[in-house]
Amino acid sequence: MGVIWARKILKITCSIGFNFANKGRLRGRRIISYSFQGSYRVARQDAKSEYSHSYMSDEQRSMATGEQLQMRKLLFADPLTCLRWKYCQITNYICLPNVWYFSKCKSAMAEDKKKFDLYLFGRVLALARPYRLVFGSAALLALVLAPLGIARPYLIQRMVDDYIFVNDIAGLTRIALLIFGVLVLESLLRYFFIFSTNWLGQSVIRDLRVNMFRHITSLRLRYFDRTPIGTATTRTINDIETINTVFSEGIITIVADLLSLFAVLGIMLYTSWQLTLICLITMPFLILASYIFKEKVKASFQAVRTQIQRMNAFLQERITGMRILQIFNVEAEEMARFKVINREYTTANLNAILYYAIFFPVVEIIAAASLGLMVWWGAQDVIRGGEVTLGALVAFPIYLDMLFRPIRMLADKFNTLQMGLVAAERVFDVLDTDAQIENVGTFKKEKLNGNIDFRNVWFAYNDEDWILKDLSFSIQPGDTMAIVGSTGSGKTTITNILNRFYEIQKGSILIDGKELHHYELEGLRSRIGIVLQDVFLFGGSVIENITLRNDKITREEVVNAAKMIGAHPFIEKLPGGYDYQVMERGATLSMGQRQLISFVRALVFNPDILILDEATSSVDPETESVIQFAIETLIKKRTSIIIAHRLSTIRHATNILVLEKGRKLEFGSHEELLKNDDGRYRELYEMQFLQGVSEE
């Protein structure tokens, strides 16, 4: 009743909207209005409560940051939930923010979560919209199979009552052939039904995988900094595969079983309503057992999904870092941790198996009891010459099997559907993640001049601990700027934000006089080349790793770039040359060889801005001397940024930026910075010079 009255009040007040504000303590307001067309509008005015974020703990602030995303999910689901959440938010602004407020809102969200199952189910069904013809065909087959399934036992009943007892051999033959024809037709339709539902499920998850991968590749690196790779892998593979069961074993098959159930009940009541009621005496016990089984298995399946995610994340991390495990001889310790995770995963599966092992024998006992009651009462009625015929007594065991089988399987299929929805919720959580790089820019240039301006840039990875602090510098077209500084000073961060892997919090970055976010993202990144210290090579041939399967880059261009860098001789010595199959992460190549391939990769894309992030730190002196001349020749044609610890490699730079804890400490040419006796650059240079002398 409360919900009904709340909705009535909502309809009355929807035309004027809702305005929650406290003039004494709140300087701004947020208005939520709900229109008859079902649209929701949230108008925010920039204003802060006097009890702002500065009064909140780290936990509160983090939760408050995620409030917008949760609101966005609620806005299109249920207006009452939206208003309840918003009421919690506004009342919190009126009162002192505290943990109680957040826990109450979280509990309200948990209570309302059940209401979203239908919405979630609708989203999953919407995935099948491109295949609605197949979906409709499967639904039609379900409608046809329901009455067709009960035709066989009904014909058997007629065979016994109308032909066997009257010794009608010809009629018996005709009805036997009819039963055979019905069986063949049912088998064919069942085949198409099973194939169409499974084809539908596979087609849906195929498209969903593509959308998922496209979305993941568009996410900011911040998302991957906070999300284990194993978790993302589970979402993309295991959870999406589970969604397949919503179509192959879920909604359509459940509807088919329900139709079959009602059809069987109908024909049983038509044949003998007394015998049907006797058979249904045990039905409450079956329904109770099915409900308990459904709830228990649902909880156990959720535990299994969680343990799969944990195991995937653990294995991915340990296999990737196997070299470190073996170097530090910690295999035994990691094995102990794996045994714990494996034991918990096994326990979760055994719990699910336990419920199945209990449920199905219980159902068999209930079905046997129902059959026994049917035979006991039906046989007496046949002997007394009542309404129950011998044919009905022969057909009813088949009816009972057709009745109990769907009920027995419905609980399992409903759990399958629930697990598919749980997996879908996890997948949609990723797809709904508001961590995409905003690609709203439309400006695109075929060639950049290379003028770069940082103006009072502030940046932090976690919005609190500033990595770059009020950083300003300028690079003219064709110039080379080197960046030096101690570890953690923000050198690599500059290259990350220049490529818009991360967004700055304050200040502005301009390329050729235009702010970075005005550029179309793909066009911007295509004109910037990066060579990283930690080279990543994919499984595939050398030439595929260089071109990244870009068909526009010819083999001749790859060879010319390799000759310019000096990588051509070593590539030609590999078995198969440029077609040599590189193992994952380039495990069969040396660090220097991987670095040379990454140089060729950067050069072959012909960038207008080149970034070398410790690009020569992992190569030996002989290899470094091979590529040093090529680098110096190359950077004359384009704007370049070089991050280096070896100061001897950056003396040719036009300017050198010295960073210290995110701030610009010094800026100038190599000669200018050396003139500063108390300068940080001179200190670093002398330290490396003395170290080189001592090594000699």
C-alpha cells in the first residue's frame, strides 16, 4: 500500500518537480523532476554545502565520488528509488556528513536491488533485438511443442481403450503409425528448438564480446590501474559465456516448460480430475523442495563465480610474474596461497553439488509417492468400474513423468537464469563504467607542427596526491626537450597526459595552439610516437609487432625503418627474418632486441611528436651506439621529448627540464644548466661523471 500511495503522490507532484533545499545551511540545490514521458532531469547548480568534502573522511569522500554513477543507474530504473536516494543525499547535506548516512544509503540500495532484476532482465533480452526473428521462431516452437508433447500419452490411452480391448488390429496399426509420426515430428521440432536457442545465445554473446572489448579498449588507464587483469578477463570471458545460458537454457526453455506443464495438467484434468487431484497431493512438498533448492543453489553459484574470479586474478598475476617468483625462490609460499584459493573454490563447487545430490533424490521420492498414490487409487477405481479407464491408468504414469520433469528442472533452470543475470550485471557494470576517455574533440590535422605548451598543469592519479604541481613549459616545433629528475618526480606522467591516457585536473595543455581535448583522440595519438622502457610484444611475427597489423604500412617501409635504426641485421638473422614468430611478451628475444623492434615500430608510423621514455636504458653500450646516430638524425625532423637517466645521451637536447617532486626546478640547455654551480642538473651530471670515471 505504501508503494501505491507513493506512486500516486509522485504522479500528483510530477508536474511541479521536487526541490529539496535548506536555505539556512545549503547554498545551492539539486532539483529532480519527473515528467509523464518517463524522463528524468537532474539540474545541478554549482554550490557547496557548508559541510563540504573537506569535512569527510577518505572513505566518505570516495563513496561520495561514486554517487553520480549510482544515480545515473537509478535514474532510468525506478523514480521512487531515485527519490529515496536523493532524499538521503539532501538530508545528509542538511546534517553533518557521517558514516551512518552512507551506510543507510547503501542499505537502501541493497534493499532496492531486487527491484532491478526485471530491468536487468530487460537489458539482457534487448541484446537479442538483432535476432528477434530467431527469438520469435524459438518462442513459436515452444508453443507448438507444448501440446505436441502430450499427444503421445493421449494417443496411447486411446490405443488401450478404443483398440486393444475391442481387438481392432487395423485401428491399432493406424494409431501406432500416428504415434510414430508424432514422435518423429516432435523430435525434429525439438532439434530446431534446441539449435535455435543455442544459436541465439552464441550470437548474442559474440556481439557482446565485441562490445565489451571495444569498451575496454576505450577506458582510461586509471581503470586498469585499479582493476586486476584477471578480474577483467573473467568479465570478458567467463561472465559473458554465462549470459549464453539466459537464452539457451533460460527464458525460452522456462516458458516452454511452463507451457508443457499447463498442457499436461489440462489433459490430466480432462482425463480424470479425481485421479489428477490424487497425484497432486505431493505437489506442495515438491514446490517447497524446489524453492529451498533454488535459494541454496543460487547462493552457492554466486560463491563459485566469486572464487573463479579470485583464481583467475591469482593465476594471471603469478604466471605473468613467474620470473620474479623463481628469482626469489617463493614458489612454495605461492603454492600455499594457491592451495587455499583452490580449496575455497572446490568447497564452493561441492556445496552446489551437495544441493543437487539432495534435491534430485528428494524429487524422485516425491514422484514415486505420487505414482504410488495414483496406482493405488486408480486401480481401485478401475476394479470398481468407475470413471478411470485402464487406458487412463496406463497414460497417467507418462503424464506424471511429463509433469514432474519440468518442475524438477524449473528450479535448476531458474537458477541458471539467475546466474546468467548475475553475470550480466557484472558485465553491464563494466559496460556502464564511466571511465571512458571523453572523445568530444573534432579537430584533426594530417600533420602536427609540434608546438607543445604546458600551462600551470596540476595532475594526480588519485585526485589527492599531486604528481605534477603547477607545471609550465614550452617546446617549439622541431625542438628536442629532455626530462630528468629523481624517481617519482613525474617524468613519465608528462607523456601519459600528453597522450590523454589520463586527464589533468587543473591547467591546460596545448598542441599547435589548440587545447588537447579539442583534438579528435585517434587523430591525436596517431601523430604521437612513443618508445617505452618496458617493451611489450604480442604473440605473432616480427613484422606484425612492428605494424600492429596495419595494412597501410608496407613491408618495404618496415625494412627501411629497420635499416635506419640498425635493427635490420639482427632481424634478418632470426629464423624466418621478419616472419619470425615472437612469443608472448617477446620472451625469446633479448631486452636490446625487443627495444630495437619498438624503435622500428615507432618510426614506421612516422609520428610528428616522438617520445622516448628511457628508450636506451635497457640496451647494451654497443647496441646503444648503433641506434644513437639514428635517433639524433630522426629527432631533427620532429618535436621530441626524451626521458633519460643517462645524461650523456641528452646533451644534444635543445632544452632540458629538471623535475623535482612534480615541480619545474630548472629549464635550459645542457650548457646553460651546467653553469649553475648549485643546480640540480649539475649535481646529477657530476655524480654520473664521477661514477663513470670510477668504473673506468
